[in-house]
Amino acid sequence: MNIAGVCGAAIVCAVLSLLVKKHNGEAAFALQVCGCVIIILYVIGEVSQITETIRDMAENFSINLEYIEVIIKALGICFLTEFASDCCNDAGCSALGNNVLLCGKIMILIAAMPMLQDLLSLALGLLSAG
Amino acid sequence: MDVDMIFKIAAIGIIVAVLNQLLVRSGREEQALLTTLAGLIVALMMIIGQIDNLFDTIKSVFGL
């Protein structure tokens, strides 16, 4: 994991994009997207370590693994939608970007719905028991 | 991390910009437009594989 390499690649990509932008805006946009993809691809390999550690910790503390899976899935949806929305915003289509973000939020809500149901049924059970 | 891709796309952008200027100056606007289009398609074809790779990796890492 080399953070200096990531920073250098980002700066180089920004400078090249600035150079190309005046004469060829489409290529500048392609350059920006390419830079984003390369940097994320570089760092995403390390994220699997983090998720593995979180799963191990959850097992050690005997937390239900289903809940952890939901959180990790929400994190993935956030990654994807942020990337797509930033690309759309860069291309000047902020409406499209905001729609993608909204879609992501709804998807996360859908993913978290079973958890909410569990919580509510638990609360209901406690109330009826009392 | 293959930074080569960034340089390749920047080179495509510069070459297409130069060709575009030359063709416009010599009064061939249609060919200039087609050159810009071809450059964009080449750049996008290069990126699309990487984007596919990224999405597959994210899907496998986060279990989507």
C-alpha cells in the first residue's frame, strides 16, 4: 500500500486532464474517469481485509453475521453510487448524479428493511410479554 | 496500479486535438468531427474494461 503513488497518480491525472480539457473536453473526462477507476481499483483490494476483520470480530463477539453482511453491503452500494455520481457531476450532469445517489439510498433502505422488521418484532414481543 | 492507461488516454486526447485543429484549418470539418468521435470511442473502449473490472471487484468484495 503506497499512498504516495496514489497521490502522484491523482496529481498527474489532474494536470493531464487540465492540459487536454481546452481542446478536447471528452478526452479530459475520459481521463478523469480512468484516474478514478485506477485509484479505486488499487485500493479496493485492501478493503477485503477490513471486511474480513469485521466478520471475524463479529464472530468473536457472537453478533449475528446477517447484520454485519447488511452493513458491508450498504458500504458497497455507497462506494458504487458515489463513484457513479461523481463521474456524472464531473461530466456536468448533476441531476443524473443526484438521481444515482437517491437510487443508492433507496437500495440501502431495501437492504436494511429485514433488520428493521426484526427490531420491530422484537420490540413487539417485549411489549406483549410485559 | 497501471498508470500507463492515464498517459495513453492523455496521448490520445492530445493527438486528436492536434488532428482536429489541422483538419478544421484545412476546411474539413466533417472529418474533424469523425476524428474526435473515433478518439472518444478508443478512449472509452480502453476505460470500459477497467470499469467492468472495478465493478466486479466491488461486487465480490462487498457481496452485492
